[in-house]
Amino acid sequence: MMLRVILCLSLLMGGSAFAETVARPALELPLSTKAIFLDLEVHDEKIFAVGERGIILSSSDSGTSWSQIKSPVDVTLTGISFSSETDGWIVGHESTILQTKDAGETWTINRYKPEEERFYMSVHFVSPTLGYVLGTDGELWVTEDAGASWDMTLLSVEDWYQNHLFAIEKIAEGSLVVAERGGVFYSKDSLTDWQVVPSPYEGSFFGVNKLANRFVAFGMSGNLYLVDSDSLEWEKIDTKTDQFLLDSVVSSDAKKLLVVGRGGIVLVLSDSGQLVKKIESKSRVDYTAVAVQDDNAYLSSMSGGIERISINELMESGQGSE
């Protein structure tokens, strides 16, 4: 997932057969801020970034400067989620799960199984104890005891095919998972009895996010849908783009949703789900992840590094970043 989704799928084809069973720590690199990052997260006034070669960065000054944090693995890291003020989680290739108990200052290995030849796509904790890790071949890992143990469920649209799972969101008392090839799964109790939800199109979904009393699911070729939390009915939104949509974040005032993707696309949706603005960066670089802190949006891209954009200025000018 070295383009949050697409590049990860290409990496599935090689390298893991020769992986070492003993993890090697990430190198501390002078140009670590230029790496490709696949997920961003704001926690406790800090911004965190995770990506290639096991690199973890943090910034405590609104992205003006970044510091590399020691990482116990050198594999590609794909997702980060904090479950409490002090506890956080990072996942990645080689069945890697890292955890912190000091708000991201240090990270240790919770799970590392390169012999399994599996990759984890994302991580999402909905409470200090309940968390999900989504992986390749339909693997959904769940912990109810803050990572002390993990149980695995296989999700598949067809009996013969396990989808790669990309994202999960808590919907009311249940949870919704989105995956490749139109895979959408729903569980009323967030843990068991996963049901296949009919998808409105045949392509993959790469992300899902809350939006007021509904949620959005998005994926290939600009496809973005509003989904009713109760009826699970779908309403397609005209995004005016055919670019792949890869990540999203709710603004700090909860009134806007930013969705980013390939071709330097940034979509701004209102809390009612209407498309307010479509912006394309002049460079057309692929955006891999987005996070928000106050009025600033932070975007990572395939050109490497993390850029900061004022949301207000973005809305007023209608221009993408250079």
C-alpha cells in the first residue's frame, strides 16, 4: 500500500518469501521527511505520519518541523490509530502491529509474523480496548483486550474469494467494512455475524467515514456514495472526477469532509453530503493520506513528504498546492 492502496497491492507480489523472522529497526535517515507516507493522524496536539521503510514522524509545531521516532521495524507502515490519551497502534506489512503506551514517544512490537506472508492495510480503535486491524485476503483481526490477544475473521463476498480489506467505521452500534471488488460488510454488534451489503457498483471501496447521521464510502473512478446508517441505502454523489479516492478526514468544526486521491484531487463535502468544491493540485501528484488540525490540512503524497494547506485559504482560492 505504497499509494495507500494501489502500490500496496503491487507489493503483495514479492519480497515476503525472503523476509527475516527477526525484525530489523528502521534506519534513522536525514531525509526521512521526504519519504512516502501512507497514513497521518493528529493526537494530543501532535501530527504523526507513518510510511515506507518503517519510518514514523511526529510534529509538535503544526508541521513546521518533523522529528523521526525510533521504529522497531523497517517494513512499510500503512496505518495509525490512537485508542486513548497514551495508547496508540501502527500496522503494516509482514503482519506487523506496533503499539505505544506513552502517546507515541516510543513504539514496541505487538505482533510481527513475516512467515504468514500477510499485509495489514489499516487499524482503527473505537475504544481503549476494542480495535480492528484489516488485512489482505479478507482478514479482519479484532481485539477486545487492548491488544493482549487478537481473533481473526475471514470476510468474503463469495465463498471462493477473500477481499483485501481497506477500512472500517463504527456505525451506531454496528460496524461497516469496505474492501476491494465491491466488498461491503456490516455487523450489527461490531464483532460478529458479518453480512454482505449489496454494493451499488463493481469496483473497490478504499475508505469510509462518518458524515453527520450518515456516512460516505469512496473508491475507484471518483465513486463516492452517501449511505444511510439505518436502511443502508446508497446515494451516489457526483464528484466531477474519475480519479481514485483514497482517504478522507472530517474538518475540526465537523462541518466539512475532505476526500483526497490520485491526480492531486481534493474534494470538499458539506455535512449534508453535497459537493462544495473540487480542487486539483497543479502538480497532479497523487495524494495518499490527509489529516486535519484546527484550520490546517496535512497531505502526504507520492512525491514524498507532507504539505500543509490552510482549509480557509483552500476554500477561498479554489487552488491546489504547488
